[in-house]
Amino acid sequence: MGQKERLSEVEKGKILAFKETGLTNHAIAKKIDRSSSVVDNFLKKNDKYVLYKGSGTVSKLTARSRWKICRLTIGSSDDGG
């Protein structure tokens, strides 16, 4: 499941307007086609709201180390002839 883009200014405005009318966060999320957690986070943080993109797992191997490992594994499977 991919990550959607950040909330647009229009979406932020809709969230605030819907909240003022008394809608629940879940109902707002359905109306703007976003998850409840996005709406919750925006309403909690409002002006500081940012969707952070996860950096993923950082590799402990350098490209050179990966290359060496590949070379060693390919070289060890040779029959020598």
C-alpha cells in the first residue's frame, strides 16, 4: 500500500470546515478519501502537520562491500576448470 501525497491546502481547509460542523474524524476521513489517522494527526498538529516519508532500512553494507560479497559467492561456486 503506497503513501499518498501530503494534504493539500484545500483538503486542510475541508478538514477544518467539516470539524467545525461537528463531524467526527472518521466521517471527515471518508469524505476526503483519506485515512482517519491522517485527519487525527492534522487536527492534533494543525500548523505543524507534515507527512513524513519513511527513510526505510539503512544498509550497513557499502556498494563496494556488496560487490565483493557477490564476487566471492560467484567465485566460490567455480569448479576450478
